[in-house]
Amino acid sequence: MLTVNLNYLRWIGGGLFALTMVVASQAGAADRLVGFEAASKNGLERAWFSQVRVDRGKNRVTNWTLHDDLLLALTSTGTVHAMDAESGRTRWVAQVGNPSHPSTGPAANADFVAVLSGSKLFLLDRGDGHLVWSRPIGNTSEAAPALSEKYAYVAQINGRVEGFKLDDPTARIWQYQSVGHIYQPPIITGELVAWASDRGHLYFGNAISPRVAFRVETYDKIVSAPTASGKNLYATSLGGYLYCYTQAKGAELWRYSSGLPITKKPTVVGGVVYVASEAPALHAIDSTSGRHLWTAEGVVQFVARGTDRVYGLNRFGTLLILDGESGTLAGRIATGAGISALANEQSDRIFLVSDSGLVQCLHELGAEKPTFHMEAVGKEMMSEKGKPEDTPAEVEEPAEEDAEEEPFEDGDGDPFGDADPFG
């Protein structure tokens, strides 16, 4: 078949260029750029596109992370590719750990990038990607690490969370044994660190000076990472609930039932919580009151929010354009199989990605500069001593079967001092 095509291409004068295009099309049919016409008729334009350094025969991109102006891609062989999020320009490429070991991450803060490879945590310089240090972790982790200003946190599958001091690789590791298994990374917003276990427990603490202040129990399985916005924290469950808690007290403000399991992290933009249930359907909920605003059927993932439109993805990789007020379908762009997207809660930019390394950035016509949505969590949330200013809400003591939950630091020392972590 290839010989026939080659003869035909030579006959029509296409030559080697046309042959290259055929082979490339067959090898990467899933990678397709959004065309100018398709984008413009839906009020969008492509800002840039780029390609991660991936050997398609040996590896693929397993995760994408956006942190401020840095877009990070991690491959299955532990290569980290850092790009400028506004131009697509490559900043640096670094190989982390053993290429044959599984890798998770990356996570970033203002100074560093962290990646787990095998049983080690690697810390890279954010500016040029050089290795700062690496340290072994205590147990297997399926979740990406998380970075605060001073610590890297690793949540392990056995329920243990470890904290590594960024500026001192020889410092003792802070540890806390929570109840249940942890499959998702902790979240860090300002001075808050929080994580969820599959037993329905949410843990709240200080991220700058590691300390668990209190926990709350949902009595429902949580398999997605929580989301913090303003002074509240949002979590989803397999029971189909979206919960809203105060960060200061852990008090439940409201809950919303989608009617079907929720396995994805909620996204909060502009006073609205967007969460996709297993219907599939995207639900828009008022972040303050928990009031249902609208539901858009067929949307499996929130992608971004523009001026007055919301963007989502269906299970075929089609970009769906929704009216921001009603959730009604306003347009669609077919992107091709194999295309997914970043859930961008930071800005109005739309990042379409693939596991073969293609990434393209779209934005609304005329939006040359990004509009940022992220609300910084102010330090007023925490007291000078690093504890929540308000008294934690009362929570039930762990049952006898939960008695293994105990904070410790390398086997001795109690980060709570003489205080009871549960009030």
C-alpha cells in the first residue's frame, strides 16, 4: 500500500513532502491543530502551539501542570519539559530519576519544581531545571507532590503525609499518619495545606510550619483532590456530593447533590464552582450559597472560563462552548480523538493537549493578554503562630479502628506539642 501511495504521489508531483505528510498523518492522526476558520467562527483564535520532546515509540506525556506563567509536561520516562505559558517557548528540559521508574507530578512554586520518580522526591530549580536535591520517601505514592513556600508534601497511598523542608535536604522529615488511603495530592493555598483520604476525612493544617490543626469527616468516599478558594474549601465524593467547608473552622456551609458519583476535582472561578459528574454532566454551583445555577449534559471536564462563556470537553475530545449564564450550548470545535485539556482555574486561556506532546493555546478574539481568575488566599487566614485564627469546629474522635492516626516526626516528637489536634 505504501508503494502504491508513493508511486501516486510521485505521479502528481507531490514528491517527498507529500509522502511525509501521509506518514505523519497516519502516525499521529490524533494530533490535530484547531484550524483558523473553526476557531474564529466560534470567537476564538490560536495563540500558539508547541511540541514536547517525546519519542512516540518509547514514551508519552502523562501529566500537564500549569503554575502561573509556567506550563510543565511530564513524560512516562521522567522527562520534565517546561514552557512559557503565554508564548509556548521552551524554557528548559530535564531528565528526572531513572527513566524506567514511574513518575508523578510535577508541582511548582515560585522557586522550585518537584517530581516523584520511583521512591524518591526530586527538587528542581524553577529557573533552569537543574537538580537541587533528591530524597527517598517512606512509602509508595500515586499522587503528585505539592509545594508550599517552605515545604514539599508527599501523600502516600498508606495514608501517611510527609513534609520535606525545601532549603534543608538534611532536615528531619515531618510525618502525619491519616486514616484511610490517599490517591490525590494535597492542595496548598497560601499557608493552608489540606488533603483527603478515601475514608471521607479532610485534613486541614499549616503549610509553612507543618501542623495538622483539625479534620472533618464526610462519611463518604473522596477520591479527588479538594479545591481551596477564598476562605472556603470544596470537596467532592463518590456519593455525588459537592461539599463546602470553611478553611478556618472546617464547618460545613452547604452541600450539593449531583445525583451521580463525582471523581474529578471541583474548579472555582468567579464565584462559581464547576464540577463534572459521571452522567456525564457539568454542574455550575454558586460558591457562596450552594445554589444550583445550571447543568450542561455531555460535558466530562471543565476547561476554562472566558468573558461570558464557559469551555468544556466531551468524551470525544470536542471542545464545547457554553453560555456562562445558562449553560446552553453556544458552539463546538472538533479537535480529534486523543485530545484532552487542562482544567485552567487560573486564567481564560484554553490549553488543549495530547499524550504525544502536542499542546495548543487558544483564547477569545481580542484577548491578547490573559485575564486571571485565581484568588490568592491571604495570610489573614492564619495567625502569626501559624494556626487558624478561629477555633476549629468540633469533630468526632477517631473510632477504635482509626486509632493508628497519630502525628509524629521521624518516629518521635509531636508537632502538636501538648495540644489535642482534634480540639
